[in-house]
Amino acid sequence: MKLNLFLLMVLVALVAANFGLSDNPAHRNFEAMPEMVRTIAYKSFSANPDFPDGKTLQLPPEGAIPRQPDHVVTHPGALVYQTYCQPCHGGAGKGDGPVALRGFPPPPSLLAEHAMKLSGNQIFQIVSHGQKNMPSYAVQVPPQDRWAAVSYIRTLQGDAQR
Ligand code: HEC
């Protein structure tokens, strides 16, 4: 009974709103929180009233720990690896990516001796043609990006040995 009353009230309110609110196409409809759709964008170097120093680009807070060494982030293969390989092979290549953690047969660590001894060409071939449980990435990743990923794996391996 209460629910029916409530629904009746909702219905009355909706009918009233339907007649009450103008549907003049020359005017914009009411928008709740328009900034959610069109955020106010600042250019990196433009002034910004939201920060005490008036700048848009802010330094990381004191004591912030970089999650990856800079040379890893700026490596041309980083984006390729993070997009296509990291889901299985993990951020550092240890074979602990989210896909592997959720039941996909985990790949061997790219930091293990076996992977260290693969030649760049062999890694390129594995990415191009796949190997056992690993599918080919020839369609998604163009050859130049495959080489960039190979080079990025070498960077990860170098970091692991340091
Ligand atoms: C869907 C999960 C998955 C993705 C994504 C993936 N791999 Fe693999 N990868 C595997 C699995 C599983 C193996 C082990 C295959 C086997 O048993 O021989 C493997 C093996 C490898 C090996 C051989 C390692 C060794 O020691 O034999 C290399 C190198 C490799 N992957 C590179 C890559 C690169 C580069 C990418 C991105 C372009 C990538 N993989 C994307 C699952 C994946």
C-alpha cells in the first residue's frame, strides 16, 4: 500500500514535470553538474587559480617515490609493453600480470636465465608468431613496435641484473 502510494506520487510528479518543464527546442535543457561532462581543461603552463602558487603543473609532493625509473617510463617500447605484454607478463616481466593472476597459464619470468639468453630475433619471432599458450601479436603490434618491445624487455632485464 505504501509502495503504491509512493509510486502514485512519483507518477504525479513526473506528469507534472512533463507539462511544467518547457520543451522549447530553442533553449538548452537543464543540466545537472555540466562540469562533469565538460571539465575545465588547463594547459600545462597556463595559470591556474586552483593552486596556491597559481601554476597548473605541480611538483610531486615531497617524499613521493617514483614507481618506475625514468628511463623505463620514457623508453619507446614502454607503452607497447604496458599495453600488450604487461597484462600477462607483469610490469617488471616476472610473469605476474593480472591475467596470469586470474588463471591464465602464467608465462615464465622474462628475467629468468632462459629469457635472458633468447636473442632479440627470437623474442621478435615469439611476439610475431606466438608460442604455445602465448598468442601471436602480429595483428595488434606492427613490426617496429615489436622491436621496441624487445628492446624494452632488454631494459627490464638490465634493471633486474643491476
Ligand atoms: C595472453 C597472455 C600473454 C600476453 C599478452 C603476452 N604473452 Fe608472452 N608469453 C605468454 C605465455 C603463456 C608464455 C609461455 C609460452 C610457452 O609456454 O612457451 C609467453 C612467453 C613469452 C616469451 C618467451 C619467454 C621464455 O623464457 O621462453 C617472450 C619473450 C614473450 N612471451 C614476450 C611477450 C611480449 C613481448 C609480449 C607483448 C607483445 C607478450 N609476450 C604478450 C603469455 C602472454
